[in-house]
Amino acid sequence: MRCLKVDTFFLKCLRNFFTLNKFSLLYYFIFITDTIHYEIMTKAIFLDKDGTIMKDVPYNVNPRKMQFMPGAQEGLQLFYNAGYRLIIITNQPGIGYGYFSEQDLRIAETYIYQSMNEFGVLLAGFYYCPHKPYSMQSHDTICACRKPKPGLIFRAASEHNIDITRSWFVGDILNDVEAGRNAGCKTVLIDNGNETEWILSQNRMPHYKAKNLLEAALIITSADKNYDKL
């Protein structure tokens, strides 16, 4: 996939098509492309935090109460060793409700970075929505970052040069699946009982289901390996 600079170049060429003769246009292509550096876009695993990586303790930011889900460490290692960038995308409405501060969340974020590093995995990014769910009665601001909206995925992809079409979203509820699909990712639902509503639509149907993150990692690495052979 071309980087933004290359796409801009092609737009310029199209814009100038009718103002350049064929020899000038050919020279324009040769000269400009010779100066462009192509950026290789990478693949990523976008991950929900609570119930997917960490045990779901409602509104918890205390590192002492944080534990990895069964299979999470092994799954993260498999993803990382397979060359995926790992990025957490999480809703944290506790900030909006006033249960804890963004600084409190930063402490929890640092703990996750350090814990993953201890078992050989580098977390590439941690993105969170601080807003509580929208309510007309309370005149809340409608944000673009709360899942199932894909705003945080797009932001992370832009900042980390990620090819979304080669990336996956893994989470434990259908809002995670919908966020991934809205962004253009393939998706895996961790079917561990945390999804209780099961409000289904085409955009909320996961590509795969798994019992934990390790099984999800095995599914994804196998699927991508088979795709690469095509």
C-alpha cells in the first residue's frame, strides 16, 4: 500500500494531465517518483483491554488488582513473534464518570507496558476513549473515539503507519467486532461469556471466534499464513 506522499503524487499527476504534453508528463512521473521514498506499511493486532488481555474488574486502574487473562501472555507472544504491532484500543468511561483520572489510567497503562515487556512483548500503543456513553438527557458530547466507532483505530493506524486491511481487531464483546469492521479490519471475538446482549447485525458478526487470546493468535497467524501463500 502506498504512503500518503505517493497518493498525493498521483493526484497531482491526474490534476496536471490536461496541462502537460505526453513527454512532459512522462518526465514528471520519472522525476517525481525518483525522489519518493516508499514507506512499508505494517500489520497490527488491535486489542481490547478488559476481558481480552486483562481480567475485567469494573473501573479498575489499580495495578495490584490487574491480572492477565488465561492464554493472554502466550497469545501476545505469538502475535509479537509473528511480526504484528500490538495496540490496545479501550473504552474507559470511568474517567467521564469521575471514578478515576487520566493520570490514574496512565499508571495502569505503564504497568501493562512493563508487564508485557517482562515476558518479551513490546506494546506499540495504548489508545483510550475517556467519555461515558452518550445520553441525550445529560447533553453529552458525541465523540468519535468510543467503540464501536473506529476513531481510535484510524488514529493509531495513522500514527503507526499501519495497513488496516492487513490488520485484526480482537475483543470480548460485539462492540469490539463492530469497531474493527467499521475500520476495515478482520475480527475475532473472544467468546468467554462477557458478551451478554448478542445484538447481531452484519457489521457485528466476527470473522472468527476463539475461547481466549492464545486461540485467537493461532487462528490469525494461520489465516494470514494461508493468505500470504495465495
